[in-house]
Amino acid sequence: MNPAPSKKLSGLPPYLFVKLAALRRQAEAAGLSVIDLGQGSPDLPSPRHVVEALRSSALEPWTHRYPPSSGLPDLRRTVAAWYGRRFGVKLDADKEVVPLIGSKEGIAHLLMALLDPGQGVLVPNPCYPVHYNGPILAGGKVHLMPLKEENKFLPDLSRVPAAKARASKVLILNYPNNPTGAVIEGTDFLKEALAFSKCYGCLIAYDNAYSELTFDGYEAPSILQLPGAKARAVEFHSFSKTYSMAGWRIGFAVGNAAALAQLSKFKGFLDYGIPAFVQKAAIAALDGPQDCVAESRRIYQSRRDALVRALAEAGWDVPPCRAGMYLWGKIPAKAAKKGSLAFVTRLILEYGVVISPGVGFGPFGEGYARFSLIAPEDKLREAARRIGRFLAKF
Ligand SMILES: Cc1ncc(COP(=O)(O)O)c(C=O)c1O
């Protein structure tokens, strides 16, 4: 038996990071010592006090049972309190907070909960893959909004055709942005997005997974800080990057109560939520000392500086990011002729350096590559030296 995939599934390319992992294995099998700056999976350990909270919670038998699918009330209250402290936004813990098995799960399932077949979604591009794949798997129709360097990697909403805007039920936005590293300055763009949402009646799904990993004194806003935003937006957060808990699978969505009620209802049919001992540990993360977050910021910022410097010495000028955990660089013209995937494939197989090809984040990522800051500085410098040797070949 060889069942054919659904049309929705066969319409999607293999997941980028699965492809990069296969190339990595090939390089290792050929004897290369690989430096992997591909996927954004933090290499820093989760905070000690959070691991301790997991350990003690896991010893309590009640945490072994099915958790309530809407999350532990205690976690929802803790999220609401953290949000109030961090953004000055008051949330109703019962109606405006939904714990998630990671924000990736929540984004994909929100789209499945809201979309009918053929309904539109406005998706920035390049983008974190689930922003594109999620709408496709939900049966939706994607309209890509290019993120261009000359527009500071913000979508030009005025260029979205009115018919596409009217046909779209959801507008996806993500700042601090993956993969470009772009951030929101001031409130003009968010105000414009809210006005657009009001004009065309689309919900804003605002992915704020990197809100806490910011550098040089920059502070990322929440879209919910703008007046009237709760009526129009849902915002996604993650423990994966803030607390280096990517493997724990926990995040949360906040904001528009009606959209979140649909997400919760949908999830109730599919999953039982996050294991209770992980939820208890997440409470310890939000409620506990935050110096671990400051330390992660310091480490990523210092890695950023080290890699920007080393790449410049290797002949590749890449701008420093002000948030997130990625550098996004235009591949030097002489090396970009065959496209970013061909460039990255050779870099992995011949030099053992894994980075992500820009085209893996969509057609408007072509010509770029993304570096994840997930290795110590000496490894980053070694990766840049190897890249320099590769570039010298062109
Ligand atoms: C922009 C963005 N959103 C969401 C996620 C997924 O986060 P989580 O681990 O919470 O599912 C990522 C992961 O890299 C991301 O880059």
C-alpha cells in the first residue's frame, strides 16, 4: 500500500529544515566536521530553576493525567500577569489567553479553525515556513506580500490589491521578523496594519515569538498595545527562544477573544494541550527571575557582533540585526548566480557549514541566506573562515 498524499500536502515542498538535516548527514558521512547554523534551535540550556520546576512537578502524579485542553488556569493567569508587566496590556486570563504546544502549532491551528476552502490569507514573504504552509494546509489561498530591503522588510500594504484584501480573512505579520531580523520602529506601521484590518475585515495574526530577544536597547512592542487592537488581532508568543525551551513545546496566544475561542474549540478536538509538568515549569519561567533572559540577550548580541565581524573579514557584509537570533545577508553577487539553494548545498557538502538558503523562506528570499546564532563565538568565526574560503573560489 502506498497511499497518495492529499492535494494540500503534495502542494507543499519538503520542510526546509528536514532538507538541511539530510544535507548535514551527507556532509558528516563524508567526514566533514559540521557547524550547523541552520535551524533556529537555541543551543543555550533552559534556565536551571525552570528545569527544577519541571522535575518537582513531574513527581506529582496529577501532572501525569490529561491536562485540560485550554491549559492550566494557573498558567493562563500567569501569562496574563506577565503580559501586563511586560506590555502594560490587561488580559482576561479566561478569554484572552490560550496556551499552545508551541506557537507553530497555534498559528497552524488558528488558520484551520478560521478558514474555509479557498479563503485568502495575506502572508509576508520571505517568512517563517508555517506562515505559508499553515494557510495551505488549512485549505486557504495565499497572497504573498514581498518584504523588501528598501522598505525595511515591512510589507507595503498599499500595494495589496483591494480584491485580494477583501477576499482575505487573515493578515499574518511577524516582528521581530524571522528570517530578515527586521523590527518595528514606532507605531506607524502597526496603526496602518490595524486600519487595513478594519477596512477589509481581516484578523491580524501577529507572530511575536522573538519579542524578548532584542539588542542594543531595542524593545519590541506588542500589537495589543495599540488602542482597539484586541478587536482585530491575535498575538503569538513562545517560550522556545525567550527561555531556550524549544524542545519543551510551549507557547501561547493572546488577544481577540472570539478568534481565540475558535482556536480553543478546534484544539479541543485535536489535542490535550501541553503536559501539566511543562505548564508548571513555564509558570516558573514567567514568574521567576528574568536575569536568564537578559543573559540570553547578551550572548546572542555578542555572537551577532562576532559573526558580522568575521563575515566582513571573509568578504561578506551582513547587517547586524536588532532582534531575534538570525543574520540575514544578501549572498555576494559572484556566488549567487545559481541561486541560494545551490550556494548553500555546496557550502554544506564541501565546507561543512549549514546555513539556510533564502529561497527556503519563499521566493522573495531568493538571493539571501540566513545564519542562526546558535553556536559559540569560536565556532561562528570558524564558520565564517570556511565561508571566506568558499567565496574565494568564485
Ligand atoms: C517567527 C517564528 N514563529 C514561531 C516559531 C515557532 O516557535 P515555537 O517553538 O513556539 O513553535 C518560530 C520558530 O523558529 C519562529 O521563528
